[in-house]
Amino acid sequence: MKNDFAKYLTRFFTEYLSGERGASHNTIRSYGNTFTSFLDFMDEVNHVKADKLSIDILTRNNILSFLQWLQEKKQCSISTRNQRLSAIHSFCKYLQYEDVIHMEQWQNILSIKFKRIEKQSVNYLNVDGIKLLLSQIPTETREGHRDLAIIALLYDSGARVQELIDLTPLDVHLTRPYYITLFGKGRKKRLVPLQDQQVALLKDYMEENGLLKPSYNQRPLFTNNRGGKLSNAGITFILMRYVRNGHIVNPDLIPERISPHCLRHSKAMHLLQAGVNLIYISYPN
């Protein structure tokens, strides 16, 4: 049946993920990215437009070609490849009950294996490396104030990138005791204490951008230069701007490239080196 792909995919997101499973906003967004990429693949490689797709294009061979395209053409990591496959698996598990006539087709896709990821040693910056990184951020510009608040908060709070992106002014507690409220995977909430210096940075940044007004409570705490919500790629772009500068100054302290996640590991390692018991360091991967 023509266009049945759109019908099943819409129901998968609106009825199954949101309604039955109660999937988090981040999960739904990740799954959405998967199928957006798949539509791009079908258009670019198989020359089939989105409005012409039918469910019979969801075959094992097409999915394997899609996964290969992600890694070779889009330069996606094995981790991203596996995330995309996980979303497709979830869709096929749903289809097993919605379209039982093609059960073998769905099970063939479900038999596609995840690739093994070699565990890498955790990279982190030492305290001098963090100081050098922060010193690269200009403090005389509005953009610099934002970038300093972002990078310092990533380190000080040990927040995941998505947790930082989702922050609103309402999540920042600027009276003692100072803390921010983070919402992690599965919308799990945790309160993270902040140091005085970090609070001072946040207060200055929020005051400069009018974010202390009650009417701004639900707006994103950090935005891009167009006033929109930052993305993971946007945070990485901001961080790498200063990583490159710091690497030029002292390559022994700052490698050529690090990820925002490195700041989480750095804070956890510094706490451990300071003698904080492991059971109190709650920075899960």
C-alpha cells in the first residue's frame, strides 16, 4: 500500500513511543534523527522521495546499506551507528504486532547485530589544563560571557551536554544553598551544588541577558547567536574554539581535540584526586 510507511511511522511516534512507552523527549528526538537520516539515505542513494515510501522498502539489505552509508558517507561513529540501529529495531518490534503478515521481514532486520565498540581509556584534563582552557575565553564580550558560563558549568556540575542544553533559569537556584536541577536520562532529577565562583558567573550572565525576570523562567538558559536553543553540535563547536587556542599555547596540557564529555571525566577525576570517596562521585557515563 502506497504511503503506508508514513502511516506506521507516525503511529510509532505518536501512539507507541509517547503513549504506550512514555519515552523521554531525548529518546523521541534521537529516534526522529534516525528516521530523518534514513529518509535522506533513501532519497540520495535509492532516489525515492519521502512521500513515495512504502513499508516494503524496510528490508534487511536496505538497512545494512543505510548503516554502511552512515559510517562511510556521513562519517558517523560506531556508537552512532548502533544508536540508529537500536531505533530501527524498536520500530520493527512495533511492526511485528501492527503488520504480522510481514513478520519475517521485521525479524530479518531484528537479526542485524550491533557492532562491538572497543573501550577507550577515559581522557581528562588536569587542573592546569582546565585553567588554561578557561583562560582562552574572552571576558569582554557578551558571547564570551556565555561561553565561559557554559564551559565552567559543564565542568563544575559534571552535567551531560543534553542536561545543560535543557536547563532553564528556573533550574538555577541562586540563593544559598546554591545548586542547579539537572534532568538526566529517563527524566531522572538530581540537584548539583555550585561553587561561589560559578554562581557569580551565572548571575552576571543571566542579568546581562535578562534571564532573572520571572517571565523568562521557562526559556533556555543558554542560546545560540540567533536566540535559539543550543544543540550538541553547538556546544562542541563552542568548546573546540577554545580547545584549539589552548592546544596552541600548551599542547601538553590540552590535546588537539576533546569532547564536552571530557569535562565530566575531568571533574570526577579531580574529586577523586582530592580524596573524595568514589561512592560520592555521581558522574555516570
